[in-house]
Amino acid sequence: MNNKVAVIGTGYVGSCIAYTLLIRSMAQEVVLIDKDKYKCNAEVKDIRHGVPNMGSSRVYAGDYKDIKGCSLIIITAGRNRRIGETRMDLATDNLDMARLISNEITKHYDGGVILIITNPVDVVTLMMTKWLALPKGRVFGTGCSLDSSRFNCIIADHVGAAPDAVNAFVIGQHGEGQVPFWSKVLVDGKPVSFDSETQKEIETQITEISGYIIGGKGRTHYGIAACVGYLANAILNDRGITVSVSSVLTGEYGICDIALSLPSIVSAKGIKRVLTEPLSEEEYTQLKKVAARLQEQIIPLCPPSLSVCQ
């Protein structure tokens, strides 16, 4: 193990991700960065108290200069969603913060994958990809990885199987524009199908579950931290996995210059390849509608100098 990870933003999500990395001993060093230095140091001290019993990783509070030498930079900083808000309601506030973070990363970056969690993750992924101008695949967002995990769990509950027996993806936009990839659902390695009523019921559960969790506890953080841990393991140990993550598309399914989630192979350098398996006619139509709607939503948020707005 000879990896270093930076986590930018030490709210519930960022601190939970750091804790996940440490208890699984995935990184030699984990540096936490936050504008609130007191809180950042407090999170570090709390996490460190469990390290002697869980592994030998080093965790410390740092600054942007400490991203040098990182194999992975995780960005969680941003305002959280309030009850009743959509992820797009966060766009203006969180893009302002993402721009500042991009500027700081540019000053000190010397390599590594940049993984974005901040919502609206597809919009932030698009803009940070353009601002940072790194090699293709080096910047990507968690996108529909959490939606896919929820999809797997809900299907598993429905059919009475273990969650790891289900292989299913959600593609498209994280949250409001998700498109369940029904035509490729596997249980125990075998294709399964559901009637339209069951599909609709499951789709409703996937769409509404985050609102339910936020309504009950004010936030979601365990699920996304586990998804990030899965991605981090693939990046830090160069283990190619296929997961639905958000990246700027360059012609896949006729979609360009916008970030959406598609099943992608993730390894040490980030996204190695975006997969374009055949979609059903309905899935293709839904995906194109999501792309068109997101394109319209993005235009007023982008500076006119960036190609996505032209």
C-alpha cells in the first residue's frame, strides 16, 4: 500500500468517506481539507482515535498544497440539499464553490484521479472537467453509482435474493433524471424481467428513497461513502470494475458535451472506457430526453466562453 488520498470537504459525507478509507486500510495517507479548520481538525482527531485498532493509515488535516502526490482527490464540498429541494436547486451555490476548488487544485495538482460527489453531481462534473482540462477519464463523478446500488437492493428485496446476487444499473442523471437499465438486469447471473406495474413501483422507490432518508435523518452519507469506497478500491489498487458513473460524453448514444452516467470501466487512471451496450427503444428515448432537459438547465449556469453553452 503506497497511496495518498485527499478529501475536500469534511461534512457528513466527506468525514464518512475518510473513515471508510481508513477502516478498510485502502490508503497510506488520507488528508482532509476544509475551509473550516476547527471542524476539519476535530474530524481528524475523532477518526484517528480508532486507527490504532483498525490499521496503520495516517490521517491529518491539511491544505490544498497537500494534494501533491495524491492518487485520488475526492470532492465533497458543497451545500447540502434541504427537505423539498431538488439537486439542481444546489447548482448556483455549489458551482461557485467548485470553481474556487478547481482554481486551488490547478495550483498544486501533479496527478491522480479527481472524483466528484458534490451535487448536482452531473453539472459539477461537467464544469470541473472543463475547468481542469485534464486527460479524458481523469475527472468523473459518482453519478448514478448510488442510484444503481439502491436499484440492486430494491430488486434483491423484491425477489428475495442477496444484494450481491443482483447486477443492475441506473443510467442518466443522478436523481431526478435516472433511467433504470431494465433490459440488462441480472439475478444470479441470469436475465430477469418484471411487468410494467412492478417496474413502475421499483422506479418510484428509487426516485423517492433519498427524500425519505433526508426527511428522516436530514442527510444521506453512509450509502454514498460505501460507493466511494468501492470506487476508491478500484482506483488505488488498479482493479477494473464496471459501475455507472458520470463523465462528459463525447458521442455515446449521440450525446455530446454533457455529463451523464453510463456503465464505465474504472481503474487506476479513472474511467478507462465508457460502455455503450444496446438500449431498449424506451431506455434510449428516456436517456435522450434526460440529456436534452439537462442541457437546457445547464445553459444559464455556464459562462458563455465554455463550449457547452454555445
